[in-house]
Amino acid sequence: MTSTNLPPMAFGGHLFASFSNTAGSEQYKDDRCAPQVHPSECFHYLESDNMTATHQATKLCHNCGTEFCSTAWMPIPCNTFSQQYRWTSNVLAAPEEIEYRREISDARVEVSRYEHELMRLAQIMSKLDAERAAMETFIQQKESFLSPIRSMPTEILELIFECAVDLDVSCTMSTFREALSVHRISLVCSRWRDIATSMPGLWSFISVSLGRHTQHDLIVSEALIRRHLELAGNKLLTIRISSENYVPHAHYPFIVQLAHHAHRWKDVRIRLSTAGVAKFYEILNRPGVSLPNLELLAIDYPANSYSREFRCNSFMGASKLREVHISGSGTQIVKVHQHPLPFPQFGAITLGEGIQDGVSVARLIATAENVDRLTVTIGPSPTYSPVSSDIKTLEVILTGDFSVRPLLDALTLPKLNTLVFRRADVGSDSRVVDLDPVFGLVARSTCRPRQLVVKEVKVLDSQIEALLQHAPQMVVIS
């Protein structure tokens, strides 16, 4: 029997049912499947050119004859039913009411049968998905043995490993993360592990994130730090310590553990709460702690923190310390009103966004006598105290629409050689920088700057021409 005499919606129902691969009737199309094989155990396939809808059943598998009867009790209803009774009375006669209730009961049986079949098919699909995933994993594992990287020379692998670790080292203060690249590398295979453990430089970078661990995580992290310190040998250490929130005392063993190797610190960047910074200084002030190899110190205060003075005796012996980065969102991050910074050997200072205490900035510049380079991120305009310095390079990082005038009007830089203006957010729309304060700086300092560098910012041609009259030897680089 064909589908030519079926109503339109009935045929649509059969077409929908043709996408269900079930074990309904056990009739067979021919002898290609042995009768003793249950349809659910047979490999089914559908010949689309022979797909037909019948009044009783739709044959889905042309291999074993599996069918799903979508009209076992009643045909699929169509829209003409609602149109037929649109203008008739809403009150049904008793015989019609009985007939309606019978049809509703039959339809609910059909719905239940469909739901059961869909659940069975969903289980089959889940099983097939799991088997496919297992097979794909098997393929990937086998293909990994054929990968050219397994036969790559050791020298090239060492370069790749170093680049992977460098990605962790280059993370900015705001994107601190646990340094796990070297651990992932060492877990690939025994050869990679042997190569990684023979390279102390890979293990000299240590990153610790505090304040969000469970007790189990703390134990694991402490073991990882211990392994880093062992495999790093005598290499100088690059350290990152971060925590947005208050760090409980249970976490301080991390800092104490690293402080035992403070004589090997080379590059230290910390992002801690106020209490965390205080504890950091407290540990460094302990007897026997020294920083003879420290070259860079970066402190970033998170939001809602207040300032701490640099009262750390260990910094007095940091003879190699040349650069300090200070940033954060407190109102007085650099608090040095009463105590000058114990860093007379500075070569460069970077003040990040959030430094709003202009008096402290001026004091910082004045107390660091040998600073050659100063980088300042302009934020909400503070009132800077007048200060004179032998700084040779001044880099001003612009954020928002804040003006550079308060800073430049306070400075006298007789040895200024290079002046740099650039945007903090690279790629944003360029803003115009007013060079009028530069005229005053050059005239007041009686300096002859040789370079004006502008990056991601615009300057007016008329102002450049006027500036060249004050400093004819200046080269403008944009």
C-alpha cells in the first residue's frame, strides 16, 4: 500500500517517522537478514530512493526490515480539524463527546509510544557518541607516535621549551597565572621529561597565586615550588606572587619558602593585598635575608588597598637593583613623605596607573639621584610639587583624557634628552597631545632635548614647528 491516498499531514507524519531508527515490527523485506537476528542487533541503513510511507508503517531499514508504525491507532491529525469546527457550537452532543474522549485517549497512547521510542533512540545516540569519542581518542594516541616532533633534535626541543616558559614570564601584572608550562612539558613522555629536568633555566621561573586554594591545592603548590627550587640549581630566580584578597597565615609559608632563596632573586613582581605586602616586607626584614642579585622589583596594589611605605632593610643591600615598577589603584601608593626610598642606585622608575599622590611622586624622583629613565602613567591629575632631577628620558603614558600639564609644569630636567608620549591602550583612537607644557619644561630646564617620540598619539604641526625653534636639534619620531 502506498502513500498516495493519505492526507497531507499524515504523509508529513510518516516522513518525520522515517528519521526514527527503531525496532518495531519484525517483518522482513527479503532474505538478506537472517530471521534469528534481532533488528536492534542489526546494522541498519536507509535507501532514500525507496523510502515510502504507508498507512500502517514506514520501513526504515532495507537490510533487516525494521519498521516503526507511526499510525498504529490513528492517523496523524491535520489542520482541517480546527477549521471544521471554527463556526460551530462549542457545546458537543453526548455521542460526539464520547467519541472525542476516546480519540484523546488514543492520541495520548500514541504520544507515550513516541516518547518511549525517542528515549530509546537517545540512549542509542549517547552510546554511539561515546564509542565514537573513544575511537577518536584511539586515533589521536596512535597518530601521536607518528608525529615528527618525536624525532626532533634535542637542541630544537630545548628552544621550543624555552619559548613556552617565556610566555609565562611575559605575563603582565594584571594577568598573573600559575606557571605550569614546564610541568606540562615534563609530563608528555620520558624523553621530554629528561630534557626538561636537565635545563635549570626552565625551572628558575616560579609563579604563585595565593588566596584561592583548597588545602589540597596548597600542598600540591608547595611541592611544585620545592621541585622548582631543586631543579633550578644555582640559577637566579624570576618570581611572581599574586593575590587579590587578604592572604590567610596558612599561605605565608610560600613566601617564607622563597625567602630562603632571596639571595637568588633577580626579577620579582608581586600583586598582593595591603596585608600581603606588609607580610612580604616583614619576611624580607628577617635576619639573614639579603637581595644581592635583585635587578627589578614590581609592586602592583589591587583595588581597595592602601599604601605601605618602603621600610625594608633588605633593599639597602640590593646593589644591582636598577628598576622599580609601582602601580595600583590606591590614592597614595608611593608614601615617602617622611622616609626617602632606600634605592639610591636606581636606573629607572615606572609609576603605573593609579598613582595620584603628586607630592610623593616628586619626592620619589628627588631621592633617586641616579635615575636615568622615568615612566609615569597619567591618571586623575594630582598636584605635583616642584622637583628637579637629572633624568635623561621621560616617558609619559596617557590614559583617558587626563592632562600632562600638572606633571610637566612641576618638573625641571636640565639633562633631559628624550621625551616620549604614548597611549596606554594600544590600538585605541589617537588623542591630540598639547605640547604647550613642553615649551615651559624646555625653557625652565634650559635643556636641549634631542628626541621627541610620539606613539598612538597626535601632535599639531604648528606646535612641533614652535618646539623646533626652542630645540632646533630635536628629532621628532612618530
